[in-house]
Amino acid sequence: MRSKPTLLLAILLIGGCSASGVPEEAEEKANAAAQAEYPAEIGSFTAYYTGGPQQGRPPDGQLEPGTRVKVLENAGSYALIRTADGIEAYVSTAAIRAPGTKTE
């Protein structure tokens, strides 16, 4: 009776009991969900303003290239965006691009 469990354990140890692909698939699904919810990205280092598009004061922060964003409102030269990190702010519309495209 002890030989069956021992044999099964030996097979698992020798052959491995891998869940290969599962973490990668989960990560791919999470990335796809993020891309669907935040379909645009920032193309270059970009200043953002949380209180409105005010150029006469220092920015509230800076977004890095590749930051995923969702455009909430396009207001001409500025757009109200939300990042995947939860930052809601105004940025230059020239800084927003479709993923995979290059900025000039």
C-alpha cells in the first residue's frame, strides 16, 4: 500500500508539478484589462495639474512616458485624464498618444 503514494510522489518530484502558463496568463489578462480601461498613454515626460490647466503656477507633478491614462474630458489644448494609479489631472493633449505610436 505504501508503494502507490511513494510512486506518485516520486513521479511528481521527478516530472515536476508545474502550473506553467498560469501566472503569465493572469498577467496578460490584467494587462489587457488595464489597456481596455486606460486605452491611451503619455508619450513623454509631462507635467500635470490637479486643480485645472493653469500654466502660471508650478505643476503638481510629472507623468512618465508610458503611463496608461483614460481621457475623461478633452478641453482643447488640455485634457482631463485619470491614470491607472488614480491620479486625476489635466495634461497637454499633445502628450497623449495611442499605445505603440511614437511622439515627435
